[in-house]
Amino acid sequence: MFRVLALSGLALCTQLAVSAASVDFVRDVRPIFQQYCYSCHGATQQKSGLRLDIKSEALKGGGGYGPSILAGNASESPLIELVTHDDADSRMPPEGQGPSAVEIATLERWIDEGAIWPDGVDLATLEDRLDHWSFKPVSDPEVPAVDGSDWPRGTIDRFVLARLEQEGLIPAPPADAVAWLRRVTLDLTGLPPTGKDVSEFLRALKDREAAYSAVVDRLLKSPRYGERWAQHWLDVVRYADTHGFEVNTERPQAWPYRDYVIAAMNDDTPYDRFIKEQIVGDATGEDAATGFLVTASVLLPGQIGRDGPSMRLARQDALDEIVNNIGHTFLGLSVGCARCHDHKFDPISAKDYYSMQSFVAGVEYKEREMHSRQAEASRKEADSLRQRMAEIDKQLIRFVPFARPRSERNAEALVSETNTSVDAQALARDLSLRQVVSPSVNIDCFAPVTAKRLRFTVLATNSLEPCIDELEVFNTAGENIAISNLGTTVTTSGDTTVANRHERRFINDGEYGNSRSWMSNAVGKGWVELEFTEEHEITRVMWGRDREEKFKDRLASEYRIEVASGEDWRLVADSTDRLPPSAATKESTPFRVSKLDNDEKQEANRLLEEKQGLHAKIKSAERGQIAFAGTFRKPDDIHVLARGDPERPQQPVVPAVLSAFGDVALPDETAEQQRREALALWIASAENPLTARVMANRIWQGHFGIGIVETANDFGRNGAKPSHPELLDWLAQELIRSGWSIKHMHRLIVLSATYRQSTAQNMIAASKDADARLLWRYPSRRLEAEAIRDCMLAVSGQLNLTTGGPGFNLFKQRGGLSGFTPIESFTDDGLRRMIYAHKVRRERDAVFGAFDCPDAGQSTPRRIESTTPIQALNLLNSRFTIDQAEAFAERVQAEVGEDVSEQIRHAYWIALSREPMHDEIIDAEPIVRQHGLATLGRALFNSSEFLFFP
């Protein structure tokens, strides 16, 4: 206060001493700004989003405070508050001597007089952020004339050659025909050509161009194409099968989105429709496509604090991930940079960011039922199969003996059953004892009894806290009366709650498996009580640790089941009449088939076999009925947040596109689905200056390893400039002209003379363009991790081409906190293409993770390409390499016999699509004779020729 009074006094003295003329901005104010403010709030940097060297920006103010200059009111202007602050740490400027009292008085007087800042006096000019090549409409460039007119095979080549001629460079000679075949096959399918492919191509070369075209058409029709090119897309959208963050739990139904992308690529879904389906596919029968909206990491409800601020922050983070995904993937813009303040480089305001957020403010990260025709058909099939399964279960129940709890058996029987001198084999032969407790399913039958409540008490477990995945109670009509949707309520002794995995409500929700189970909070004990809406005559209880048979721990080894109609409890079953674990038989049924007579055994085995087949069919039919594709509800009210803080909401916003690129805005009452539909239509419009350019660039990058724009996710002012801007616009226009056909773009590129060049070096060209960005040669690069693994499997003859469905395991855990133990040897499902692996977020594969395979933590628009010793060690010594090398050797021996020279020739032909040279045979023969053919296989797997595009 004293400081303010002193300053006011000084100001008064100054005013008396100087002329009564008004303060002049240029003469009096700007020098103060220049001396004290411009270093932090000028042309080079604008801390807190505040710029004071340009009128429009200064009066607008910074991102944290709003307007810093309130004309006519110096005392309330943040600018004066900051230069006069009592706290030295908050006073501006942060370093050095600040404005003098006289200078501060000048600023105050200027503001009180109306902060008059004449137009046209600024020393700096505000950069037009819209004056950027990618923000302008896509041009239709004129195809350039070139001197070397005999080289181009199409328009692409004319653009490339014109740039080469401009730099005084010439293209490399064409690649050998087989090298091109190998290149294009790896490029379009991620697998090497077979010997048959090579032979047929060489025979067809008599009609040269037709042979090339026929190869491309064949590859684009192959289902392997979609598997290859879907991986490029999944890198960008950071697809994974776990939720991420510290807990990193499994996301078991994420895979329908992965399968959707593969199918869309194979079907050549027009790219504009591909965009719309991923944003609003629930309106077009493509539910799985909307998995795009929720591909990012997310905190589960149990990982978020229950207080309001924590929940609001988590929601903001979830929405931010969706907006970022849309911005990077489709628009090539870092829209998320405007979450806390206006974008520092691109014409995207904080209001723009939150307006974009409003389009998706009704999206939740959850699983939901799919409603496509295929899903509905599968659902009906599964329901029919379950009805038959229920009929079989009713027939099998007659083979299940009644429980004989301890209270119902005589002393002699108790002595016999508890005699420790009786060994396990003797107990197993004792036909009076029921089947041992099973981790999967147990049935306790008893005479009909009237009950309003049932209590299941665990007395001991095989380990840890008891866990039950479903507790079912059946009445005399064979109906499960315990299920929650009938109104049955649950109480327990205590719970260990893990969100979306172990919750009390899961014990009678009708869904099986560890991820829908109840867990007690006490080691070795606990109880669950069910109360029905009315009394029922019940006759059996079914329960298990994990009906999906994945987990065997936490199993109730000792238990009792009691019922009550009034206050008194009655024991109806317990574990005392079951075989102990030590006497377990190979029978996995809820009853002991060995106890049955011959006719009963035949009938039981027939029913059990049919049930097993039905179970497999049901699992198959259930695939794709549920997808982690988000759920949609009434949208949140969205406000601009000061500095991105959910606790500091400012003005509300409505759904609106980025103001610099369009004027689409919707009323606040617009329904949730209509919001996303409007957003999708704007993005997928041919008039959008970014969409076609971004995708054309991604396609180009997939073929040459680097895009025309190197920063494929950032076409903004901070991104790289295009190496061939006219070519990029021509490609974007061609994508639109073709009906947004991605396969059409592939054909143009891989049949071009540019793509057909060899990798031959040219020292003069390399001195001017070391990275071959101007494409004076084909820029060879290493295969991606997935392609290396797939090629090894293809060469060894082990590749399993089964498509779709849940992923195979790379680790012994499908999610969790830490300590992911890799699987080293693979069989059956584990020999599928790597795109079908269960991808654990932020956990790289033990062998191929070394080859720069992204971990889905962030969007990966372009993979880095490193060279490390670990890569060679993994490809020489890993169990996977050894297994495939041995399988490769067995394949070669089976196909050509025991002649070593023939084995070497055949191995080279399969792995590298060529005959070995004479010197290579001489070098390889003693190795094969001394160390075996598998050693040659390991050497070929490590060769640059195997690992690199030719």
C-alpha cells in the first residue's frame, strides 16, 4: 500500500513539472516497452502468449490473464499490476532493473487517457499465419516439361525429373526386374515373393509393361496387402490392446478396430468414407471403425481420484487425446498445442481447440455392442447355440450326484474320508466322493429347497484371496435366479476392487472370466450372500474361479453353501464330500464319468463332446459382437479453460471447426452423433486444404520411407517444407479425382520410373543430396520389425495366415503393472503375422522391439531407423530365430533332399529370390557340413539383402 501511495505522489509531482499534453505512445510509451518488455514479449518470443510490440496483440493480451491493458482503467490493468507487484518473484521484468516510478506513472497516465495507440506506428508486422503453403487450397499444377523425355513413365516422373534437372542431377538406372519384384512385394504385402512368383514374372516379361502391371494388380488383390498397409495406419493412431499408464490393463475387445482397418485397406474403402466411418461409423453400420476415437491411453475409473478436480482433469485428458488423434491423423496439425493458449505457430486459437473438443464431448472410452449386419447374425447364431448348450447342461445334470454335506453323513463315512492313511489313489477309486473342486466350473446339486437368500462361504483357498467369476443359482425350472438383471442383490464379507476387472457387481452379471469376477479382501476366506426378489425352490448352484480356464489360483478349496427362507440358515452343500486336490483325476467334468455305468458313460461322453464343439462355435460367433469403440452420450458442456485448467472455465463454446479453415458451427443443442457427423464431413471434404495432402503424403512415405513432407503429422508452420510441393498437390488432386482410391495411388507410384530406379550410388548426386530426398535413386531402407518377423516365418514355412480375431500373445501377461515375461517359442496362433499380436502398450517385443517397433505410447507418423548391436544379437541368438532357422532347414531338406550344394541354392532362392554366386556356395558349404543347414538360415536372416528393400 505504501508503495502505491509513493508512486502516486511521484506521479503527481511529475505531472506538475511537465507539460499538460497527453502521453504520446511513440515518444513516451514504446521506449519503455522496448527497454523492459520486448525481450520476453516481442517478436522472438511471447511468454504467456503476450506480445507488446504489435497493437492488436498487445490489446488482446496473453493467454493467462486476458487483456493486459484496460483502456481508461490503469488501476485494474494487469500490465500495471505486474510492473508494480509487491512480490519480487511476480514483478515484471523477472530479471534486471524494472521501470522507474516516473516510467510507471507514464504507463498509468497513458492507460487512464484511453491507451491511445495510433495505427501504422508499429515497428514490427504481424505475420500472416494463414500465409502458409498447406493452408492454401490444393492447386492443380501444370505438369512440367523435361529434357529427358524418354525416362518418365507417367506424371509423377515428370515432376521428379524436373526437380532433378533443376539441380543438375540424373536418375539412377532401373533396378533389376527381380529386385523390383522383391521390392514391390515386400512393399505392398510385407512378405517376400515366392519362387513361383519369381518364375511367373520372369516368364511374363516378354510383354514387359503388362507383366509389371499384372504383379501390382495381384498384390493389391491379396489379403496380405491390407495386413501390411493397416500397420502404417495403426502406427499413426497408436493402436494397442492395453489401456496404458501404470496399470496398463488389457483392452480385450480393441482388435475389431484393427480388423476393420485391415478390411478397409483390402476393400479399397474410399479415403473420404474411411474418415467418416472412423468418426461416425455408428451411423453407417461400421461400429468397429469408431475404435479410432478411443485408441489412445486412458485412465480407468478406479485409477482416477473420486474428488471433482481429479475427475474433471481426467475427462479433459481423455478428450484431449481424441482431439489430438483427429488433428494429427487427418489434418496433419498439432491442434492439441492450443489446449493451454493460442497455438504459437499455427492459426489455431484456444477457442478453436475447445470448439473442436465440443464435437466429441459425448464420447466415452468404453466397450459397446456392435450393431452391424454381421454382428447381428453372429449374435443370433450364438444365442441359438447357447440354447442348445443349455439343453445339454440340463441333460448332463442328471449325472451330477447330490452333495452330501458333513452334517448329513454318518461318523463311519467321516472317518473313512478323513483318514490320512488312505492314499490319493485309493480316494480316487472311492466312488462315494464327488469330483475335486475345479477352477473352471463346479456344480453342487441338492434336493429342492425353498430359499429367499443363499450364502457361499469360502473357508480356504489354494492361494491368496478367493476369487469367483460367477455364482449361479438354479430353480426347479432350470432358470438362473441369481442374475442381477432379475433384481437379485449382493452383499459380501469385503471386496478387493480393481476397476473393470474385480468388482462386487460382477459375481452375478451373467458374464464369465477373470475380468468379470469378484475377489475377497481377505486371504483364504470370504463370503457372498445373494438375496432374491422372492422365494424360490432351488436345486443347484454353479460357480467357478474362471470359466474361461485361464487362471487356477485363488480357488476356493474348502467352502460351504447355505440357504435361508427366514432367519435360520441351512447347510445344503460343502466341500467335505469332494476328492482332495491330491486325488484329482484327468476328468474335467463337474461329475465323475468313471462312476457311471456303460450306457450312462456313452450318453455323457456324447453330450460332452457336443458341448465342447458348441463352446468353440459360440466363441467364434461371439467374435466382433463387442468392440472397444467408445460409447456415446449427451455431450459435456465445453468451455475455454484458462491455461487448460478445468478448474478455471471461461466462456462456453459450441461445436465449430478451426476458424482459419472453415465456418462450420453448430448450435449447442445439436445431438451428439450429428456433431461428429458434421466434423467428419468437414474433414473429408475435397475443399479441405489439408486432408488429401496429408494422406497423399502418407502413401508416398510408405513407398519411399519418407514423405514429400518429412513431418507427416505436422503440416503446420513448424513442420518441414515439401521437397516437391507441386508433386504433392498433384497427388492430392489425383487422390480426389480417383474417388479417394488408395489403391489407385499405389498403382501410380509403384509403376513409375521413379519407384523402379535401382539403389545405385552416385557420388556427385550424394554430395548434393545425401538422403536422396530428390529421388535420384531409390532410397533403400530396412524392413520394419513386423515385416522382418513375417518374412522369417514365410521363409521357414511356418507362417500361419489365419486372419482376424483376438491377438496372439507376445508375453505371458496380457496386461498389468510390470514384469512382462516374453514368450520365446511360438506355435499355432503365435505364428500368425505380427499385426495380429496382442500389443501391450509401452512394452516392446523382446526380439523385434529392437527394430524400432513403436510401443503405441505416442503417434508414430514415421518410424526411426536405428542400427544397434542388439538387433544383430537378437537375429542370431534369440529362440525365435533358432526355431525358424531349424524350420527353414527342415523345409529346404524336404524340398531338395540331402545334397548340400542344392540345399544352399534352394535356401538362397527361397530367402533372397536368387541363385547364390559361386563364391557364396564355396563359403557356405563347409559351414553347412560342419554346423548344419540351420546355421546358414541364421546367416541369411541377418543379411542386409534379407533385411532391406532392394
